[in-house]
Amino acid sequence: MPEPTQPVAPVPVAPAFDTDVIFPLLSDGTRRRALMTLARSGPQTATGLAGGGGLAADRTFKHLVLLVKAGLLVTAPDPKDGRKTRYGLSPKVPVTTTADGVVLDFGCCVVRL
């Protein structure tokens, strides 16, 4: 008599982001640096992200808005100053830390930071 087969557990799959959205976003160095900083250091304000890149906060803010609209970043009020907004990586973006650094998996591409 054959043994009953066990159901196969589903394999987690990274969400597939639209390549027409992701590639242009990642082509800009300011946006890549923002993603890298957030992946390594956690949520920050636009001013905090601008400080390390030498850009004005308003220019950094424009890049952050694009990343939020694409679903790569999420926002929350700053717990220290409720007038400010903190930006962090979306839970949809799988982040893996390896011996070589941080890896972001967008489904259509993998970015090593």
C-alpha cells in the first residue's frame, strides 16, 4: 500500500517589483545611497539622509518621494519630533546581511551594497 504524500510547503518568494519602475529608480546614485543608508542604519529623516550625501534636504526629499511612491520606502512620524517624517525600507523589500555586505532583493534584480 503506498504511503500518503506530505504536502509541500510553499517556498517564500520575493515580491516581484515592476522592472520599468525599479531600474530607473536604481539608476540614480542618490536613491541608491539612500537605500544603502536605510538598509544599514535603519529609518532616518530626510535631513539625516541628506547630511551624509552632501545634498540639500529638499533635493533628497524629492528622491525619497519617488521611492515611497514605488513602494520601496515607508514613512512614519519621527518619535523625537512629530513634525518630521522618518523614512525606512518597506517590509516588501527583503534585506539580507551577508559577510560581503547588505543585499536587497527586488525580485527582478539583486542589489549588493
